[in-house]
Amino acid sequence: MGIDERVQYLEMKARHQKKLRPWYKKPAGIILIIFIVFIVSAAIVASIYIFKQVKIIQTKQGAEAQTAEIAKITAAIDGRGENYSIGPINAKVKIVIFSDYACPYCQQAAPVVRNLAAKYGDKIRITFRDYPLHENSVELALAGNCAGEQGKFWEMNDLLFEKQDDTGILQGQALKTVLNGLTTELKLDEEKFNTCLDNKTYLYRLNDDFADAELLGLAGTPSWFINRYKITGFYPEENFINMIDGLLAQ
């Protein structure tokens, strides 16, 4: 083969190889690959960004939901602020008791409440809330609130628990006679007391307490909240003292 023929052959072979070159090695193919890589990279970056934003939103929503749930529980423990309390509102230790005047365990707890109030004074605040679960509970709780209307709630509270053996079994006029005897002992305005009792003036307050107790999932009485920490059932006085001393020392 001559030189001219060899040159022609090599030129033809080069053209042939150029035509047979894979698409991804051609300029257009290379540009297309670069473009695809750019699109995929952008999509990955966007996906990562969106994923992070979703996580941020979910975390924020979770925190907001948790905060809302805490606020809901706190409101259910504290009530609307109409319940009777002993001690200053800014006390370091706050005790809320859901109680029932017909409950024997609540009768056991009543002196504990009074002893703690006397022992700690302004260092604690004790709030009484009604959770009427027995037959006469509503009438007795109304009696406590009607006495409170005349500034004698805690005095009536003590008597209702002291007379539980009578008030727990009596009904109708017999129960009312006993309650009127208590109003005489406390030197209350009997007519005003009976009007309050007959009109069920504070039934709305009992309904609020009962609804909050149900929302909090209380299983019975007495149920206590010590700085939001729940205790169910009768709790010995020395146990309260240990807990309160620990909280006051913090």
C-alpha cells in the first residue's frame, strides 16, 4: 500500500471511529451528562433541605403540642380559681386535693390537711376541690360551698368530715336537718344557707371540679397534686412532711 493510500485509510478509519464513538463521549453527550448530574445534585440538595425543614416543623409542632398539653393539665389541676385555699398564692409548695365528703379515706385525710396548714403556714398553699362520687356527695359539697359564701368554708369542711357517719347515710329532710344543725353551730345565716342549698348555687363549681378530675384521669378520692406531682389515696402525714421539706429545700 502506497503512502497516499495509507493516509486515506487512516483518515477514513479516524472518521469511522469518530462515528462509532459512544454518545457519552461525544461533546453533546458530555454536556447532557453534566446537565443530568447538575439536576440530580440540585434535587438531592433540595430534598435534604425539605427534609430538614419538615423535621424542624414537626419538632416545633411537637413542642407546641406538648406545651399545650402541659397548659391543659395545669389548668385542670388549678381550676378557675374559685376553690377555697389556705396559704398564699405564691407559696413555693402548692397542694391541690380532690376530695369527697362521703369518702372514708377523705375523712382520714382531713386532719392531715389541717395539720400541714398549721405546720407550714405561708410556706405552702392547699386548695380543696370537690370530686363527688358517693350518693350524698353533691349535697354535702354544695353545703361546703354555701358555708364558704358566708366565710366559713373550712369550718364547715371540718364538721362535714367529723359528722360523716351521719351525713353519709341520711337523705332528704333528715340530711337537711343535720346540715341546719351545723349552720347553727357555725352561726351562719340559716335562711341564706338554705336558699343557696336549694338553688344549688354552686353546682357549676362542682361540675367544673368533676370535669377536671375526669380529664386528669383520677381513679378515686382523695387524689393529691403536690407541685403537679399526682398521689392517689390516703397518704400519711409524715410522707407529706418529707416531700414538702424536700421541695422547700430545693
